[in-house]
Amino acid sequence: MKERQQTRRRRVLYAALAALALLMVLFLPGPNGVVRVLGRRLRARQLAIANRRLETDIDSLRARARWLSDPDSATDFARRLLGADSAAAPDTTGR
């Protein structure tokens, strides 16, 4: 009976030590703690998503710049921006 109690106490002690060791590893302060590593991974994933979004915006802006660098496209854009009837309106600067 006494041996059975000692075995049980030993098992409880080992389980408590294992739980304590797990908690220490998870919340270990410093650069190698599991929480920090997971936080870094999450941040890297968020930055990668933001980077893809910005690269898409850059591609869109470059395409628009190429389109506007064409004189015919720029004229068409200006006409649509100022209104269709502005093309037929006389020049008010006297030139």
C-alpha cells in the first residue's frame, strides 16, 4: 500500500514538473520563446500580405502612368475629366 502511494506521488510530481517545464518553454523570456517565435511568424505573414497588396498597387499605378504617357490617352482622359463639350469650346486664353 505504501509503495503504491509513493508511485502515485512520483507520477503526480513528474506530471507537475512536466507541466512546469512546458510552461517555462512556452513563456520563456528572450528571443527563443515559443510565443515570440509564433508572434514573429504571424508578423512575417502579415507583412507578406501587405507587400503583395503594395506590389499590386505599384503595378496598377505603373500601368496608369504608361497609359497617361500616351498623348492620345491623356487627351481622352482630359476630355472625359473636363466634360465632353469642353473639346468643342473655344480657347478662352485668346490663343
